[in-house]
Amino acid sequence: MSRPNRVVLDEPAAAGTLRRTATSHIGLRVPDVATAAEFYARILGLTPHGDLPGGGRRLGWGLGHHVIDLLPGEPGLDHIGFEVRDADGLAALEKRLREAGHTVTELDPSYLDDATGTEPRGLVCTDPDGNTVHFHTPVRRAGEHAADTGRRPIKYQHVTLATADLPAMVAFYTGVAGFRISDQLADGRFAWLRSDRDHHTLAVVHTGQSGLDHYSYDLAEWEDFKAWCDRLTEQEVDVVWGPGRHGPGNNLFIFFDDPAGNHVELSAEMEKFHDDRVTYVPRRWEPVPTSVNLWGGQLAKWRRTSEGN
């Protein structure tokens, strides 16, 4: 009988230097911008924030920083963005990136809509898989506070990246960018990373391919899920996974797909971390379906674990 594969992901010295950094925006390439924009408006309540060069469209909550750029092209991830609210966090991050040999360029100011402070600024780099990553100074997020959670989510909360080289991706996001590992699967094929009090703002999963695995919006509580499942059904949008509860993060979830095939998660009740008061050790969950979904282990058709299937 073969021994199960076990991998402990390392946390380099810079891990945990980001403690007040959150997801801010995401860019998706879609075959039909108008269809995707209509879908996100009808289903999630995202409203137009403006047209983009080349036929793209920018959406948000109507007030504050934008949430999503929809860009014409073959389905795929164009970019992800993080708002760095840590004191001197952007300058320190730039230093770490350059010292590690990464190319860093200035973020086009057009991405910094509704910025705060006297000198708004952003950086652009690529991670080991070639994903374009924005890090920028604080922005206003007023639209997040106006949610009717039965009709639209509170905010865009995390992104999960697919990869064929999870150790390299985790080493970059922890050892250079400054995230911390909250949890991992014990086989080293899934890791959940935090950069604020939320259990994860970024996750990385081994799928053998690179790009977007899914991205997630926050709801408020369990009661919202009934309303959302009914609403999605009324809108003829299939719930493709859930309702369930993840082990890592302990958050409730449902998933559906947008017209381009992107997996969209709605989540609530995510575990909180208090790094200013407690010393945490990354937890290693058994790589079985009932870790990924505590409620019976049912998995989506695109999700597999290395054991227990």
C-alpha cells in the first residue's frame, strides 16, 4: 500500500508583512462583453462605471472603486488587483519585488478610480504563472456599504488562482508579496492565503493549468443563501456547487457560472484571523472531499482531491 503524499508549504521571512491588504478589482477577458455586462448587472447588481478602450466595460457598485473590467477576447484572466492599506506597505512591497528580481512597472492611473490620499499610486508585476497583478494605494469603497444582500453581494472578497506549480506561486505570494498561509491541503495541492483579517483573500489550487479558478463575493449570513438560490433559479442560472461549507475558512458557499464559463462563488461567515494578538500556525487538512466541503463532501465537477474520491 502506497504512503499518502504529504507536503508542508514553507512561509519565508516576509510572510505576514501584509495585514491590511484586500482584493480590489479583477479583469476578465470574455467573448461577448455586452452579454457578460448584462449578466453581471442582472444577477449581481453591478452597474456600469464606464466604457474601456477596445470595447471593454468597467462595472462596480455605482459608488467608489470599480470591481470588474470586462475585456473582449478569448475567456481568461486579464489581471487581479489588491488595495494595500498597510502603512508604507506599497513602498516596502516594491522593494521586495525588485530585490527578488521581478520587473515592476507603474500602474496606469485609470485603474485608480476614486483613490484617496494626495499621491495615489499603483504597481504592476507578474507572478510565476505570468498572471498580471496590481498592487495600489487606498481607494474609496463606498458602494460596498449600500448592499441589499438579498439582491446584490456586499463586496468582491477573494480570488483563487489555478496553477501547475503551487509551491512557486505560494513562495511568491508569501515570500515576496507578504501574504500568509492560513490553511493548506496536506498534499500541497491547495493553499489559502490571507493579507487581512479574512481567512483568505487569495487561494491557489493545483489544476495543471494556470489562470482563474474562481472568484468570490461576500454575502452577509446564512439567510441570504436561500434567497440567492431561489433568485438564481428564477433567473435560470444553475447553482453548480453548493450550498456547502468549506473546511478551510469555515465559510458557507454556492457557485454559479457566468456566460463565459467563469466560476463565481457567493460566500459568507468566513473565519477571521487576529495576527496582532495571536500566533497562528498554518493548518494542514486531509486532501479529501469532506475537507473541501464539510457538508457531505460533494464536489463540483471541476474540483478533485487526491484522496477519498
